[in-house]
Amino acid sequence: MSGKGGGVGTTLVLALVIVVLSATLGVGLARYGPELPLVGTLLGEKPPRTTTGPVVVEGIRELDQLATVRWTESVPVTKETGGDILERLFSGEKVIVIATGNVEAGVDLGDIQEDDVNVRGDTATIDLPEAEILSASLDEGKTRVYDRDLSPLNVHPDDDLVEEARLRAVDKIEAAARENEILDTAEQNAEATIRAFVTTLGFDEVRFR
């Protein structure tokens, strides 16, 4: 009988200790919060993190078409009609257009998928789309017809000739931007911009591949 009674007594004591310890921990947490020694470690407390792969992907996508560099240049373009001697006599024309245009390059971030972003600890690795020309257009306020020369019998200037010269100007300005490595600059600037953005999500390192 005494042995059985002792077992019951031990059980009651252990139960009481658990209750008291739980109450103490509860008071301690209420009073000290995460600063209570040992409790934070026991409960595995960590600061909240939302820096998961999908979160990074969605954040980058919201940047949409990230234009990171603009190239501006002025070029003269001469356009002249062709044809035989009679055609040139009656409809010959030459126009000179001084065109100023802008070329923007960057990265289209809408194409990024979850597989393009790898999150491991405090490091995010991102597979960026290649940099591309996002737009090339003329500055209408600075583009003008510099000269227009009609053949002696031509009384109907051809506006299509001017438009062809303008389109040729856009092509020349874009080609100049490419020759001056606008795409390399766009890629570098895109990486710098995205790195700055992703680090605000709590990452210590951002890599690109």
C-alpha cells in the first residue's frame, strides 16, 4: 500500500511542477517578451520572414519593363527618289532630315518565373532575362526637315519620302546605341536596381546567373 501511495504522490508533485513551470513561463513571457533568457531558445523564436521565392518573383514582376538606360543622338538622313530620267524630271525629290531620337534599353521582368529565382537562406539567385531594346523613337520637338529639293517639273512633294527618312533615322540611332554597348549597360543597371530592391526584403546577398 505504501509503495502505491508513494507513486501517486510523485505523480501529483510532477504535475504540480509542470503547472507551476507553465505559469512561470507564461508570466515571464508576458513580462519580458523575447528577452526572457532561455525561453526564446526553447520555443525557437525567430523574427518573421516573408522572403520566399514566390514573394521575390512577384516583387520583381511588379517592376515590369525595367528601362535602365537611355541613349540620345542626332543624325542627318538624306533620302532621294530614284527612277529613270523622265521620272526624276517630273517627280524627283531629295530631302534632308535632321533627326534626334531616344533609345531605351532594359529588361522585361514580366517573363520571370518561379524557377528563375532560387532562395537559399539569406541568398537569392536570380536568372534575369536578357537586356533588350524597349523603345526607339524620334524627339518630335527636335526633329525637322532641314532641306527639300524638288526637280524642276515636280509640283507635288512626296511626304512619304520624309517618312522614309524619319524611319531610317530611327534605325541609325538604334544601331549607334547598340554599337556603344547599350545592352551591356542596361544589364548592369538592371542588376544593380534589382539587387537594391531584393535586399530590402531581407537578403544579404543577391546573385545573378
